Amino acid sequence: MADKQKLRLMITNFKPLFLFTLFLLSGTFLSCENNQQVSVDEPTLDEKIGQMLMVGFHGFEVSDTSHVVRDITEYHAGGIILFDVHVPENSPNRNIDSPEQVKQLISDLQNLADKPLFMAVDQEGGRVARLKPERGFISSRSAEYLGDLNDPDSTRYYASHMAEMLNELGFNVNFAPVVDLNTNPQNPVIGQLDRSFSADPEIVTQHASIFLEEFTNHNILGVLKHFPGHGSAWNDSHVGMADVTDTWEEVELEPYQNLAGGEHPFAVMTAHVFNEHLDADWPATLSSNVQTGILREQIGFDGVLFSDDMQMDAIRSFYGLETAIERAVLAGVDVLVFANNSVYHRDIVPEAVRIIKDLIDEGVITEERIDESYYRIIQAKNRLTETR
């Protein structure tokens, strides 16, 4: 009788938590990289927080001395992102050397985890491609090239080959496609890098939809970026705050609105942009007005929401780590990304876990808010591993 009363209370107070409880009680299993079945037991708070963290590291292989081993095994980090270039040391050597090496690295990382990892990469095509032909990976075309060509068959050809390669290597998350509108061709990080399909939201929607379909067909979670739109900015959020107050237009929301009603699942990545018309106090990544009010309530998106790199200058230089984490979680972010590729912080995962637990102890963040993100993450991972 007590269990039934507890379930009724969950239904009344927190529907997502109730659904997740049923998900646990149903005996659902997740498949790991080695095809073993891992049951989803009732998670601890530490495990739930760990699933909300994605981290980058330096190294071509897993070793006992790497902090990533500790991050996964002790702190339950739920996601890893790989890069080809190590920016803090201006080195061309980071995580990616060859297809065989990357496949082994991902397999070894997955074998460390008690739940499948989000294994992520930025493989957009063109200039933003961590998996480059000179290292043995297939070539790709930029979004601008495909948008200018505007041939769905060509887009599908490149999207399918990209998705197949990612799947074979073991990636299950790709931070693409970009759905920023090319409203400012001089934008240093979007327009000038050929990352946008078009200034026309219908063209952007059509080609992004093809990528999402091919990603879904190959068990890759595509991630639309950067919400609510980075295409009109004049400066680079990697090196400072990008203020789009005078340049952003509501049309930049249209690709998200169009794709939210589609049949292919996707995640979203936030933008480190400031727009005082949307939030007079906080940039988009840290704004509940933007990420909850617009993305979740207005557009109706209920998938996984990734932050852009929390160590980029637009966040790091303007807000302390504690404030940034607090505001991002309260805004609705599910996965905090610490790429360790602007600055390198070996202990960012344990520090982030400590900060979140302190915020929970202080009553600033509720455990129900953590449960909400954990539920979304596990549901997405379950979908990805069902047919792998």
C-alpha cells in the first residue's frame, strides 16, 4: 500500500519522474558497446549528476593516468567529446589520429562506463570537421556548399556517408547540423566558415531534416545548433560575448519550429549569445526565458538540451563557474559540456559535481530538476542503443 501511495504522489507532483520510475520498474536494459546488457537500477544522486556532464580530454588512448578514466568510473560522467586539435597547447594532436585508433578509443571508453556514454564530435562538414581526409576519414562538404547547390539528393549522399562513418567509428552524437541562418555572411564563426545552409529558413529546414533522417537511420543523435540563433552575430563567442540584440530576428527560430514537428529525434545546443529583448540579464545558455520559455514551452521541444562549451570566453570571462552552472541548469540545460579545449581543467568534472551538489543542499536547485534532465538523457541513450 505504501508503494502505491508513493507512486500516486509522484503522478501528482512530477509526471516525468513518475514516467521514469515506470521505466525503471519495467526492467528495461541498455546495451553497452560490448553488447552486454546493463540493467538500469535506481540511480544515486551522484550518478544522475554525472550523466549531465560531458567532458573532453587530451590523449589518443585510454590510460590509467588519464583523468577521463576517473571522470567516467568515479564521477559517472555521461558524455565524452573528441577533437583533432588541442587548442590550449596549439597542437595538432588531441584525440583523433586514424579511423582504427578512434574506433578503439571509443570502444575502450565505453567499456569503462556502467551506462552507455554519449560519444560526441563536431562533424559538420567542410571547415568544421574533426575527422579529416588527411587522417584517413571520408571527405565532406560544408553546409553552405550544400545549401547553395540546394539538391536534396546531393545532401542525402553526403549526410548518409557521414552518418555511416560516425556509426562505424562508435560515435552516437554529432553536434550538427547547424541551423543558424546566414543572415550575416561576415559572421566570423558562422558565415565566414561556411557553416550555414542559407539565410532562408525553408532551405535550412529541408537540408537539416535530411541530415537528421540519415543520422537517425544510423543511430546518431543529431544536435541542432545554436539556439536561439547565432547567424546574425558580429563577433565570436569563443573569445567574448556575442551581443545580437540589434541583429537577431524571430525568423531564426523557424528551423527549430519546423523540425520540432518532424518524425526524426534530435537534440539542441545552446548559443552563448546575449539578446536583451529575450533576456535583459543573461545570455541564452544561462536564460530560462530562452531555453525553457521559448525552446521548451513555445516551440515544444522536450529532447536533450546540450550547452555549448561552458569554458568558452563568452561564459568563462563574464561569469564564475558556480554562477554559470547554476544558471545553465535552472535555464533547462540537460548536459553541461566542458570541452577542455579553450582552457584545460583536469578536475572540471569533480568540481562541477561538487558545485551542483552544493546547490542542491542549499535548495537553489531541486533534485526534481536533476531528475528531469536524467530522464531525458536516459531515454535518448536507450533509443540510441536499442538497435546498435
